[in-house]
Amino acid sequence: MTWEDAVVWLRNQPGQEDLVKFCFYDDPLLDAAIRYHESEEWIAVRELLPQNRGAVLDIGAGRGISSFAFAKDGWSATALEPDSSDLVGAGAIRSLVDTSGTMIEVVQEWGESLPFPDATFDVVYGRAVFHHADDLDAFCSEAYRVIRPGGRLILTREHVLTQERDLDAFLESHPLHHLYGGEAAYTLERYLAALEAGGFQNSKVIGTLSSPVNYFPETRKQVAERLSASVKKAWHRRYGRFLSRLRPVRQADVDREARRLEALSNDPGRLYSFVCTR
């Protein structure tokens, strides 16, 4: 079954309407793209971008929602998507260009063999695409080659394993893997090794609870409340209920709790993101 077939199947399943919307697989596509552009996830992506807008390559652009968001924000956007599908591929992006009037260049090619000269882009971006690469090292090497000196590689929502043997558990839990077989996940160490092999040094790692780029569709407020409750629970045990009530939970406490829980998590396929500078 193709990726398009799998998405069509999901859209036709009773009770999956929220998942379809959270994945931006709903129609009209323009409405889904506008919703993504207004989402907390995209607002958090903006915080990772250089201040000066330039040329961006959106690798594995899918339906084009990220490419649309970049273009709406004033970037010169190129969408790289090998799938020709009118629902989830290059055909969908071209339709989005037509209906929105947004300028997006569409290129049908793979991330491991980018058809661009060296130092073409200020940013190379990929949303949930790195773990789909057939060759992680080649993917990173090509990204490094086409980024201008000082530019950034930003890879968001990548599935992370604690150990390689956790892959089967992740695949069994994925709602579409059993249909099209195209999912993958790697250890954090494997991702970082590929980035280093590609030329990127000192990659910034964003944990699953540290930004909406990973935990969307949960909101900042929801996650902050959950982490604050976890902090309070620990304080109750340590200081007692009365003293813990007198101590306010500050943002630094929430951030520390996020990092603590991320370090303890063994959930197969949890989402991480990476920001690298060339």
C-alpha cells in the first residue's frame, strides 16, 4: 500500500477525525495549511530560525504545510518531495500553490541526492522526515553541502528509541506502519552520529517535553500544567505539603522537570528535534 493509500484509509476510519486534523491530512488543504501556520508548533519553529529571512529548502515536504508557512512568513521556499501524489505529495503542494497564490518551488527528488548547487540555502528544514531517510549519513552530507556557511539545518519531530531493539514496539504502536511499512526510528546517538558524519558539529537537541515542535498538538499551557503538577508532587514528598504550597513553581523548575522526565523516558518513538549550524 502507498502512503497515499494509507492516509486515505486513515481518513475513512470512524473516530479518527482528530488524528487526521492533528496530522494536517484534512481537506481543504489550504485550511489545513493556514491552521498549521497559526499553530503553536509553527510559532515554536519560528524561534529556531535566523532573524534574516532567505532561501529555505523544505525536505520531504509532504502536502506542503511547512513550505506554505515559510512562504507566508516571507521566506523563498523550495519544497522537495519525491512522491507525486495529489493528496500527500508534490501534486498536493502544486494545488496549494494554485489555491493560495503562495510562491513555492516544487522539486521531486530525494534528500540523499539534492539537485542543487553547493551553498544554495540559508535553512534546510525537515518535519518528521529524517527518520524516513534510506541513508542517514548521506542525507546529512547533502544537507550540509547545500547550506550556506552560517546557515542552519532544522529537523523536527524525529522518532527516538532508547535501544535499537525497541523498534518493533514502536512500529507495532504506529497507526499506519502496518499498511505501508515506511516508518523508522533510531537512537539519539545514531542521529547525532549521522549529523556529525555529515559535517555538523555541536548539534542542539530539543527533547520531547521542551518545545511544541515536539509535543504539539498538546499546548504550552497543558504541558506546563502537567510539569508543574509533577514538580509539586516531588516537593510534597521532599518538603511536606505545607512547605511545598508556600514555594511557587517557576519556569526554571518546569524546564528542569522537563529535562528530568526526558532523561527517564523510554517510550519507543518519542519525538525529538535537532538544530545544527553549518
